[in-house]
Amino acid sequence: MQSEALAFWVREPGVGEILPVPLRPPGADEVVVRTLRSAVSRGTETLVFDGRVPVSQYDTMRAPFQDGAFPGPVKYGYLNVGVVQSGPPRLLGRTVFCLHPHQTAYVVPAAAVTVVPQEVPAARAVLTGVVETAVNALWDAAPLLGDRVAVVGAGMVGCCLARLLSRFPVAVTLVDVDPLRADVAAALGVDFALPEQASGRRDLVFHTSATSAGLQLSLDLLAAEGTVIELSWYGDGVTTLSLGGNFHSGRLSVRASQVGTVAPSRSGRRTNADRLVLALDLLRDTAFDALLTGESPFEDLPRVMPRLARGELPALCHTLTYDAEQVPCSA
């Protein structure tokens, strides 16, 4: 039984480090998981890394297995895939997804892990939490047959949304300022446009860019009585909009979608666990591999995270690999 593991901590805003953490013996309904892969949620985690969580959101933005407190020291993250080394027989040896921070091994309740289908490799399974966010947004939005839809912001969430929307009988365009995202859009089976090229009169727009310009464009793309589903989290940033155009006369709407709770349209019939199972089932789709464009060893994360926060690494989804030989074990 491992007596300790290694975990990534934000020591203070802008500074990360890897520290040993104790592993307690598992209880009867708990599992010990050895991490195979984890991924950085670039939007939320970089805001946490930079210390940009508003004080009013300290409780709301806690991750399920977060240790410490904002702004730091804090252990934060929620895209983790590992193999169960100890636990109930039905889980022993299974690859599982867990909403756990970046850590070489951990002990959690068995109910906190979701089995990864055999057809889904660990590297792709780290997207589970992101696809789950996209599923929740679709439950919030409920696209209709023939809708003209745009997704503004081709990051992790926007690309996952675009791929899921490609399976609907709707017209989908992925919009981003980076022309290189056109290749990703093609791999996801949707159209692509730069902001200045995007056509309007959209029934529904999903916004994921976390910028004022992106949100303004989302509103500008709407047809009368259209809706923007806002998935971005801005942290302590200030968002500015011009509402003197069609917003009032066109009866436009902006609705927030947040993955912390199941969308109201499904909350009476679906649980968070159901949503995770669905996300993993959807990840059987190999098209999601187009998002896995960055990788580094876990031990490099203190050097990688500042570069991700500064936008110096272009990866859509930056994954971390774990070497089993580096996991400290008891004598």
C-alpha cells in the first residue's frame, strides 16, 4: 500500500510546485487510484493559478477533491484518469475517470469514480469533464430541428460542443480568431469562420471564449429572439457589452450554463453520475482525439502551468503523463 503520493499545488498566484501528500488507508467503500493521465482545464485552472477567483466565488468554485483554499496554497483540478489498485472487486484493475486534481495516486469513495469504456483510451478519457460540460449546455439550450447554430470560441469546451452538435440535425459553425482552428473544425465535422466572416441570423449561439469581444459577437450573430448560451467563466475580469443595437428590439437573450448542477430540464431525471456516464459513452467517438494537441510529464507541470496561463502553449487540451516508477511507495 502506497503511503504517499505527489500532487501539484498552487503555492501562491503564479507559482506552482509538486509536493508529497499522505495517502490514508482506504475504507470499505473506497478505492485507491493510480493516475494514468490528467489534463489542464485551461480556462478555469489558469484563472485559479493566477489567483483570479473572486472572493465571492471561493465556495462556489471549489473542486470536488480540492485541498487548501483560494488564492493558495490550493490543490485544484478535475480531469483525472487512473487505474483502480485497491477497492471493490467490480472496480479492481478498471480504468476510471475522477474529478480529482493532478496527483500520482489518491483515495476517494468508490462512488466518485466512473468506469471508462474499454474503447476509450486514457488520453481521450481526460476530456470527460469537458464533454460533460457540453452535454449540460445542450440540455440547457435544447437545439431544435433545423436550427442555425454557432459556437464562438474554439477551445476545449467549444470544440466538444461543436462535435456533439454535429450529430444534431442543425447547421453548425465554429468561430474563432485563430485561423488554425479551421483544421480542428474540419476534423470535428463542422464549418469554420473567423469572426469577420461569420454569418448572422443564428437561432442559437454558444459562447465559450471568455472575452467581451466573443460575447459581443455572439449577440451580434443572433436572429430576432435568439439566445446566447454563455459557458465562459471570467473570474475577476470585467465584461463589457454594447446593448444599443439589436439586443432590445430583437428581444435577444443571454443565459448562463454551468456544469456544477444538472440542467433544470433534466435535473429531475438525471444525476451528475448519469451525466458522466453519458459523457464517457460519447467519447467512444475518435474525432475527439483532434483536441489532444499538447502533452508533458506530470513533473513538468510547475513550469508548464505558467506558460499555459500566459498563452505560450497553443494546445487545445494539454494532457499530463504519469510514470508509475515515480510514485513513492511504503517500504
